[in-house]
Amino acid sequence: MLRQALNSGTSFCVKRGLLTMRAEQLRPLRNMSLSSSVELTADRYPDVKRHNFALLDSNHVQFFKSVLGQDRVLTDAEELETYNVDWLKMVRGSSKIVLKPKTTEEVSQILRFCNSENLAVCPQGGNTGLVGGSVPVFDEVIVSTALMNNIISLDELSGVLVCQAGCILETLETYLQDRGLMMPLDLGAKGSCQIGGNVSTNAGGLRLLRYGSLQGNVLGIEAVKADGEVIDCLSCLKKDNTGYHLKHLFIGSEGTLGLVTKVAIQCPPNPKSINTAFLGLNSFDDVLRTYKDARAGLGEILSSCEMMDAQSLDACTSNLKLRNPIGDFPFYMLIETAGSNGKHDEEKLTHFLEQSMADGIVQDGTVATEPSRIKQMWNIRESISLALLSEGYLYKYDISLPHDSFYSIIPELTKRLPSHYIRCCGYGHIGDGNLHLNVTSKEYDHNILDAIEPFVYEWTSKLRGSVSAEHGIGFKKTKFIHYSKSQSSLNLMKDIKNIMDPNGILNPYKVLPSIWEPRERVTDAYMCDGFLFSYDLSLPYANYYELVEKTIERLSGCSSVVRICGHGHIGKSLMFFCDGNLHLNITSKEYDHEILELMEPFVFEWTSKLQGSVSAEHGIGFKKTKFVHYSKSRSSLNLMKDIKNIMDPNGILNPYKMLWDIRERVAEALINDGYWYTYDLSLPHKHFYDIVGKMEERLSNHPKVKRVTGLGHLGDGNLHLNVTSKEFDQEVFGLIEPFVFECTSKLRGSVSAEHGIGFTKTKFIHFSKFHGSLNLMKGIKKMMDPKGILNPYKVLP
Ligand SMILES: Cc1cc2nc3c(=O)[nH]c(=O)nc-3n(C[C@H](O)[C@H](O)[C@H](O)COP(=O)(O)OP(=O)(O)OC[C@H]3O[C@@H](n4cnc5c(N)ncnc54)[C@H](O)[C@@H]3O)c2cc1C
């Protein structure tokens, strides 16, 4: 029996934000002696060497005071303590200065100066990050965004909020709730973390299941590059396809590519009814079953789906004296629904829970509809980190894993741990496949760490999970990033870093693994030989070496071979193990057909015989299409080919086809007029249709013009403006362009909402891309395609 009957018909909005941990709770380090007891990062990680940055001197301090005034330059050792230590008390820097700018211009002046003086910088938001990214490793200048906390605008129709980076997440939530909206993200640290920090870490949290990631919800960003240049990508448009999506460079790059100063984010309506269920279950299989049933049974109103094991709950009840609302079970789940019709939502949840209990999957549960009880339930889930931290030292891991292997790592790891650990537990966002794995001990212990790392990452990598689901890489995970990122991706990340911060002053020692440099650049080294034949195979462990040996034997008479090698084993063999994934490389001075003939299809036949895959991670592309049958059965290939037919090419299975026909065939109808001038614009809702009227007025007396029309995706602020004439007419064309782009630009719209820039819009891209954005795009293009051979004359003017 559910412990509490649902209140039928009640609907209200809930301010769950009020239960938040506040700064005092989130920063137990205000007490200086506690902070000082944390070992210096430089001592704990002696392998990490300080780069050759300048040391802070009195002239530097003088300059910062001239920009910010005395009050916003902190140099007092005691005051600096909390900025130098992270929330987990895991890392401690020794910065001598904290700067607190209020405006983008001040940030720009600070960074320009630091860049010219070779001073390293650590951007800091709320300092709630869990991977050691937010505090200096050595003596970097800390730039805190705490005073950049203005809300700039809110468009209540589209729900787009624009604010400075230092706004605290909970402050934004409260502001929005008063206006019928909410933030698309929510996390336990909301009382301290800032939107700039959230964006820079691409934070996930409790609402991702329903509203998606920040990569989708952040519409625009303003950021300052290391050299002080302001990159204005602060678009408020839901659709803006004008070339490279530069905002993504700053989302999740953890302050290594620029300092985020403003954010534009889309905010969904605040749900009218919220119901929360706290459930007890006997096994992890039952957790999975419940999640599956919740997705099916609750559908569009399912807004959160969290799990925790008994040890996680016990940490809260034992260490923080929180009350378990139900009995003792091996696993617990928190399921929340959010919708617009209280009665409907409650009925759905009740039906789902009754069914789950009748099936014996859910053992016990309680449902809350009142804000205070909902708050209590969430308080348990959101306090787990704090409860674990209070045991002493917390080894924290945040991994993405496939659902069927989600929890098995916990018992496996428990077996490996030396006896003096206190607790090993798991909780997390089951709906997102994101497990938080935690081990605690009285104090930091190297033996415990050795039992966990790299085991956790190897395990994750074997399952093709991610070593960082939502917390980022920071300082702590740099040397493990290769478990989740391919060598070519890492090279590209480094090249981007070099373009945007050539002196490496922004958050050094974070995200990018400099100590892994030789290993990551192995492909570059091969390329120096001339030509590279590269094979990326999945093979059973027992048979890796056989293929390398066979290759050496097979190519022994081939004089053009320079090496069959890898990882420095010159002339012999390459073994690049990762999840049964072998990269076999053969180099020659130039392309040699004989090598190709000897290797293909031999290498694929060999792989197939061992039931491996002809492409472990690089895909099929063009090169491997004719070998795909070595890994895909004939029937799978047939199925792939048949999919189009299976999906009913005549469209008779789509009962709404007739309605959509009108909308979908507009283009066909317009082309029938003769010549079609078409524009795909993003515009603010308030002025969405104005341009159609203006264009009609402008072209009204022109004899060649047949029609001026507007249609589009209203919900996305995306207008398709169309003009037709019997044939192309230069005069009509001149009346439309650049007028249409000028009007769009005045409203800060986009000259391409979704169709892209292509060839025809290159000379108008500057109407939508401002200041440094175009230069940055050109820099990236030059870095990735220095000879400009890829789609020349397109996108970039
Ligand atoms: C109790 C608790 C619960 C948490 N729950 C979650 C959760 O559910 N999901 C989740 O994803 N995370 C969670 N976190 C981790 C953390 O709160 C997030 O990573 C958060 O987004 C960090 O924001 P912040 O303002 O505190 O950033 P900080 O910790 O100050 O900084 C984080 C990183 O971003 C960089 N940075 C900060 N501001 C800027 C800026 N303006 N420009 C450029 N770089 C910047 C820093 O240099 C650093 O590398 C939790 C943390 C705690 C303590």
C-alpha cells in the first residue's frame, strides 16, 4: 500500500529550490584551519610541474587595483583560503590574489594584461566543482565571477533569459518561478553554483532527463578569450545556423578556452503539478524494471528518475540525521512527475505505482504532493555528497555506463578495496545512465586510491562509458581522459586550445593531459614517415599479437615498409589496447599498392574469423564500405537496405499526412511560380512577421513580383520569407538583398535559422556574427584545413 493517498485534483507549483544547501553548507571551508589541513596539490601530485608562468609582483597588483579598485582585489592570506580549496577538500592551490570584476570590459582588461604578462589564470564561479577545476593548482590568479550577478533581460513569451555569468542558479530559479518559468537545470549545489560555472562544466543534474543538456538549452554566450578579445555569441535565437556553433567551444570547456561573462538560456514553463514518489526495491534489476515502466507508463510527465543504494541512504541517516521516509531496502528510487494537469498526472502516477507494487517490483513507497514533503524527499537525495564528505576523505567518480552494467561496478570495486575504507556506494541519475560512485575513508589514503584508479576508468572504458558524465575533467581526471576520448579528438582539442589561448594561461593543468602528450601524438609521428595504412579493429585479447606478427611476416619482402609499429616499438609491433581495440599501423615512404594488396582483405578476413569488428571506433566511412560484410551478416545488411521500404514509402501509414501536406508542399507550390527567392531567418517573436509586411510594401508595385509570403516554425522564432517572380530578376533581387539581412540584424536575429550559410549567404554572415566570432571561425578553419581545400567559397567570407 502506498503510504499516502494522492490528493486528487490538487495542483500547485512547488519551489523545490528553497531546500537548497546554502553557501555556508556548501563551503565548510570558511574555517581557515580546516582549509590549511588540506594538502597542497603541488605536494600531493609531484609529477605535475609548474609551467614557466610569471610570478605575481607588486606592479601586477597595482595594475589590477587600477582596474577594479582596492576592494575588489583580495590579497589577504586568510581571505584567500576558501578560494584556494575546493568543495571536496581534495585539492589546494596557493594563489596570492583573487580578482572580482563586475563587467565584461573589466574581465577583458584583466585577461589582456595577464596574457601579456604571462600570468596564469583560474576562472572561478561558485567553487562547487567536484573535479578540482575551480581552484588553482599552483599560484594562478583567481578571477571570481561572484560580482557579475545581474539579470539582463527575460522574454516571457519565448522564455529566454539573459544574465551575467555570476548569477547563482537558485537566484535565477526564484526569479523565474515568480514569472511562471523555471531553469532547465537543477542540482544539489544550486544555492552556491553560478550559471557561468554550470555552462563551463556543462552541468547535468536532476532535470536533464526531461529538458535535455545545456548544450541544447544555452542559446548564446558572451565570453572573453585569453587575449582579452570579447567573443559575442550572445544569440537569443532558438535557431541560428550561421556557420560554426562557437558557443559549444565554451560549454563544458571548464574555463580553458575563455571566461564566460554572459549567458542566454531558454527556460521552460513552470509545471503546475508536481508529484514525487520515494520507493523501496529489493534489487538493482527491479530498479531498471521500474525505470523502464516509468518511461512507458508516465511518458511525457516523467521529469526525474533517481536511484540510490542502501549505503548512500545510510550515510544521510547516520551522518546528517535525515529521516528515511520508508523502511530499509537494498535500493531506493525517487521518481518525480511534472505536468500541467494535476488530476491527470496523479492518476497516471497512482496507476503506475499500483501496477509496480502488484507486480512485486516496488516493495514500498510514499508519494508527496505538498511542497514541504517533496522538499524532504529531495533533501535526502541532494545531501548524499555532503553526508559522505563528513566521513573524512571522499573519492568521487561520475561515470556514464550502459544501463545493463550500471551497478555491477560497485560490488566489484568493494572486493578490491583494502579493509580500512569506510563506505563504497552508488547513486545517481538512472534516467541518464549516470552513476555517482563513491568511496570514503577517514583521511586521504594512497592505497585506497590505487585500488580505485585506474580500475574504475578501465572498467568504464571497456563498457564504452564515459569517465566523466557531468562533472567534467578538471584537474583530477586529465590523465584518464584518453579512456573516453580518441587520440584524434585529443589532438583536435589541443589545436583548438592553441588557437584560443596560445600562451596556455587559462586554467592550466586542467582538462588537457600534457603529461600524455607523447602517447597522444603517436599518429602524427607515424605520418612523418610518409604514408600511413591504419587499421582499427576489435579483437579478442587472446589474439591481438597474432595479427601483428602475421603482418610483420606477410610484409617482410616488401621493401617500401618503413615500420609496423606503435608506442615507440620501432620496427616491430603496435599494440594499442583499449577495450579489445587494436590500432594496427604500417607506414611507408609513399603510397604503395603492393602493401594495400597484401593487407586487404587479409586483415579483415583475419578479424572476421575471430569474430572481431572491422571498425572498432573509427566507423566505416568510404574506405571500409566494401569490407563491412566481414562484420555485418548478409541478413543485417539486407535489413539495413530494406528499412526504407519497411517504413512505408507510400506514406499510407501516416494518418496525418493530409494535414501536413499543405505545410510541407509550400516550397513545391512556390517553385511553380517561376523563380523563388527564399530566406530563412530567426527573429524575436515580437517582430516575427514584420519583415513580410515590409517586403510587401517594398515590392508592391514591382511588375515582376508574383508573391511575397511568410511561413515557418513559430515556436522556434524561425520565419521562412519567400518572394517569387516569373524568372530571376536582378532589380527584384537588389530590392530584397541586403535589405532583408539589414532588418534581421537590427533585431539581433539570425540570417540563417536552420539552412546554413552555404555559398549564397557568405557575404551576409557578418549581419549575424559579431566582433571576434568571425575571426575565431577563420582561425579554426585555418587550423583544421590550412590549405582551404574543404568546401571553399562556402560559409566564411
Ligand atoms: C552538493 C553538490 C551537488 C552537485 N550536483 C551536481 C549535479 O547533479 N550535476 C552536475 O553536473 N554537477 C553537480 N555538482 C558539481 C558542480 O556543482 C557543478 O559542476 C557546477 O556546474 C559548478 O558550478 P560553479 O559555479 O560552482 O563552478 P566552479 O566550481 O567555480 O567551476 C567549475 C569549472 O568551471 C570553470 N568556470 C567557472 N566559472 C566560469 C566562467 N564564468 N567562465 C569560464 N570558466 C568558468 C572553473 O574554472 C572550473 O573549471 C554538484 C556539486 C555539489 C557540491
